[in-house]
Amino acid sequence: MGTVSGVRPLDRIRHGLPTSGLTDCCAHPAAGPHGADLFDMTARDADACTAEEVMGHLHELLTTVAG
């Protein structure tokens, strides 16, 4: 698996941190390995989602916290 800001998703999973793979924000030069990386991440308790889904979730959290 590749790295994101120097932290591998597998490292985050091993430490029990919530981990998401943004399917539209990461890539591989070839479609096959990209799909395999995302499959591996989701098989190890990571979530695969789009940037739009994450932004919606963050907006909900902000709305909840702001009251």
C-alpha cells in the first residue's frame, strides 16, 4: 500500500485509528493495483469513501458541535 503524508493506512489500522481511503483522492498509475490497494484496506477495517462523503460527515459534526 502507498503512503499518505508519510503514514501508511495499515499503520493507522494497527494503532486502532479510524482509517478511510478516499477513492477519488488517491490513485495508482494502473487501475488494477489501485483497486487491489483499496480492497486490501477495506479488508483490514478501513472505510472506502469519496471526498464528498467525508465532507458531508465533517459538516454534520461541525453542525452538531456548533449547536
